[in-house]
Amino acid sequence: MNVTIQEVSPIEKKMLVEVPWELVETKLKSAFADIGRAAQVKGYRPGKAPRKVIERIYGGRVKAEVAAELIRESFFTATTEHELDAVSEPRIEELPQIKKGESLTFEATVEVKGTPEVKNFKGLTIKKRKLVIPENAVQDGLEALQKDFIELVPIESVRTETSDQDVITIQVAGKADEIDLNHDGLQIDLGDTARDPLPGLIAALTGIPVDAKDHKIELTFDENHQSLGGKTANMTISIVDAKTKSIPELDDEFAKDTGRAETITELRTQIENEIKERLEKQIDQEFKDQALKSLIEANEIPVANALVERAIDMRFRRLQQMFGLGNSDELMSGEMRESMREGALSEVRGQLLLEALSDKESIEITEEMVAEHIDSLAAERDMPAAKLRAQLQKDNQLESVRFSMRQEKALDLIIEHGTVELVDQIEEPHVHDENCNHGPDEHTHEHEHVHDENCNH
């Protein structure tokens, strides 16, 4: 078999294949012999039909199968002997036909990963968001912590009506047309309208007697309501328990009760530092995204469509996992695929460029570095490092960890040689998937590679 490779473009190769008749004939003889041994032909005992009869009956099918087998073998020869880093199956415009005594010849086009060149990675302008703590962030943090220390206490006897500070438990009897609304022991926070069991119910329960029995309520629902649109509910409500919230003052006593500080001033400082640390992590992630975006903009490279399609598939699988879509592949419409294409293209282009930069700068990830990284991840997850490593090995993810670490170091190199531009806000879209968080410290599974298994990364 003779396979010649011609370059069509940096991401496409043409395979010119010639299979000598001797090899074709050998394949045909073997295939006809296999069929002949099992064929049941009228007028002959099983497996005893003459070769000419077998060829007359099965000739078309056998020749097509042999041609397909030779195409597969030529592809294997191209990827091994010619180091063809293919990322797609060969595309053949016209399937070859086997003709007696003639070599089988055909042409096939195949997409390859290519060898992108990073021409410019130094002196890139990289946008970085300024660290600004929002004006009310610390107070909001304190109030969020305050909610954790709210206690429910009996309502004082001097108050006879419910308020938005109360949490009540009710019994409900009623219907909306034919829909049963009965409920026994429904607890409702009258201050949390976002969790209103039925639109308008919290408002109707606020300001009624705290010991209400058989209290009548009528609610008419908006046409847009999911199940009760346009219906009217007639209900009888009885309050079986009513308590009010005891909200602690934001003072030194509260700070001590949290166990985190001795004074409210110390607690404020602690919360401010936590907010600052969280923002710094977000800004650092954005900064790395911007570094990669700058690298992509400075180095335009072609990308094989097969890699982009694979990245789109991976993004959709991540969405399936996020939203529990199961195997809802029918949701992956052409419109949805197109909406993901630009992000997938940037993701692939970024990976290829970082890989090329890693090769150019001889970035290596040693076993010791991988071990340190796993130790760090294990500490974050409060689990033994040996257990995490075993899990990664079981899931065949160790190479993925190494791959992401190498790309992370390439990003660090871009940042080291870049120019920082401080901005108030990063407006550009994220170049990675919404779940990707490409820093290897963020997750265990690291990047899903969009490269083919033959790309030798």
C-alpha cells in the first residue's frame, strides 16, 4: 500500500492512496472464503457453493466491505508512518470501486490538528479589573451572618395580628376550580415573599389574628401562572403555630456570639477581608482569561472544524450535567450549536496556542510538580492525597491534570511578559466555557481535551 500526503492547508491534508491489485485480490479471496464457509445457497450443501456462485451472489457486498477495510488501513498507515495528527475521519468525495486486475486508487481529505506557531506572546496588553469593594458589601455580609443567628420566639400577648417578622404554620382547606389545595402543617415566613407558596398568599396572611381559625381567603391568579392561571382559589386557613423572629443587634455581643471576633469592628474587618479575598480570586481568574484572549487576538490560527464540533459537544454535555437534562440530545438543535460555536472556537484556539507556547518554551511538568498539585487539591477538599490520586487514576484524569498544569504555566509566561491595563470593568465575554474555570486549582477534572487521541499532547 502506497500512501502519499499532500498539504491542502495548515489544517487539512490530502491522502493519495494506491493499493496494488495483489493486496486487493488477497483481501477479496479471504472475504469470499469466509462467506463461502457459512453461506447457504439453494442447490448446494452449506458451505459447499462454488466460488463463482458466491461471487455472483455476494460480489457487490464483499467488494464494498473490502474497499472500506482498505480505506481504514490506509488511514492507519497515514497516521502512523506519516505521523498524521488527524482529528477527523477521512473524507472521500467518491468511494473507490474495485476492478479486477487493477490497483485500488482513491483520494481522501482529512482534518489535522496542525502545528500552530505562536509568533507573539510578549508585551501583550492584558486588562485587569481594579479591586473595588462595593459600598454596601460589608454591611450586606454582616446582615447575611445576622440571619444565621435569628431565633423564633413566641409572639408577645399584646400583639394580636401577624406581621412580616413572623413565621407561621397553617392548615389549608380549599380548591381552585377542581385543583385541591389542602395542606396540613405548611410553614410560611411572612417576610420572605420570594418564597410565597401561592401568589398573594403571604400578603393575605399578614395582619390577620395570630390565632386565626377558619379564616376565609380568596385569591385570583394571573393568567401567566404555571398551573393556576386565571383560576380563583377559595381557602379556609387556620394558624396552628405562630412565632416571631428575634433578630440580634449588630453589636459587640453579636460579634462574640458568632465566635469569630470580640467586637463588631473586628467582625466587620474580617468580613471585609473575606470579600477582598473572594474578589481577588475572581479578578485573578478574569486576568488569566484576558491574557488568553490577548494571546488569541495576537496570533490568528486556523482551527479544524472537527475540533470545534467536539468542543461544542463537550459544552452541551456539561449543560446536560448542570441542568439534569439526561440524554436529551434532541435539545441540541442547529440553532443551539451555532450559539455555542464562537465560544467553542475560542476555547480550542486557546488550547492549541497554549500548547504551542508550552512546546516553544520547553515547559515541562514533572512528577514532583503533579504530586504537589494533587497534595494542594486534596488539602482544599480535606481528603487524603493518596485517595485523590487513586480517584484521578481510576478516571484516567492524571494526564488531563498534567495538561492543564502545563497550559497554566504557559499563561503565567504570557502574564509575566505582558503589560497590565487596569480597568473598572471587564466587559468582554469569557473565552472559556461558563463552567471551565481553566485554572487547575479550581477543580479536579481539569480541562476536557478537545484534541484527538492522536494529537500527542
